[in-house]
Amino acid sequence: MADEDAPERLSTEEALARIAARAADASVPLNLTRANLTRANLTDANLIGANLTDAYLRRANLTRANLTHANLGRAYLTGANLTDAYLWGAHLRRANLRGADLTGANLTQANLCFANLTDADLRGAELRRANLTGAELRGADLEGAHLTGANLTGANLTDANLTRAFTWISNSRDAYLTGEYVEGSYLREADLQGANLKGARGLSWRHR
């Protein structure tokens, strides 16, 4: 939504210049707030602790990028390639990751509250202790993902694929899992109070 009082977007050229400066000197702070990095090639980029709040990263290539503790709040990452990206402790609250490729990405302890992960590819992703409160995961592919200790309170997993996912979930209260495919998944010590499991198949669930 347009905001007349919001600052102008950081140009692609300036944003890439700042990233290049960081590559030359890892101590350089990296402020990429509202940067336009649509379709940018950021493969293997050092974006540790970068501020990418409200940034445009649509269809950007972030393969193996290091985004440890980066702030991607409200960032637009639709269709982005984050294969094997390192997002440990990253802030992705209300980020739009619709259709993003997060295959093998490390999202350990990431904040994904209210993030849009509709149709995202999260196969083999590490989501240990990630906060997915209120996240939209409709149609997401979580095959082989690790969700140990993840918080899925209020998350929508309608039609999600949890095949062989290791889901030792600490809290999935009020999560919506209607029609998800969970063959071979393992939900141990899970709190699924109020969850809608209609249509679940192959669910192995142990509740203490």
C-alpha cells in the first residue's frame, strides 16, 4: 500500500553498491531499508544483520546468501530463490514469501509471525524453534522439513505437504491443518489444541 509520507525506495544501483562495500569490509553496516532488489543476483551474498525492512526482493536470487539476524520485516520476497540460504534468527514478520523457494534453507529461530508462505517450497528446511505464529502456509511444501520446537499457533497449513517432516512442535494451538498431506511425518509432544486435522493422512502423533 502506497504511503505518501514514506521515504523513496533505495535504487537497485545504490543497494548493490552497499552490498559490494559489505563484501569488501564485513564490518560495514548494511542498511537496505526499502531497497529495490527485484530479480537481483545475490548468490552467496553476505547480508548478516542487514536491514531489509520493506525491501523489494521479488524473484531475487538469494541462493546460499547469509542472512543471519537480518531484518526482513514486511519484505516482498514473492518467487525469490532462497535455496540453502542461511536465515538463522532472521526477522521475517509479515514478510511476503508467496511461492518462494526455501529448499534446504536454515530458518532456525527465525521470526515468521504472520508471514505469507503460501505455496512456498520448504522441502528439507530447518525451522527448529522458529516462530510461525499466524503464518499462512496454505499449499506449502514442507516435505522433510524440521519443525522441532516450532510455534505454529494460529498458523494455516491447509493443503500443506508435511510428508516425512519431523515436527516435534512445541505449540500449534489453533493451527489449521485441513487437507494437509502428512504421510510419514512425526508429531511428538505436540500441542495441537484447537487444531483442525480434517483430511490428514498418515499422521503419527504422540501427545503427552
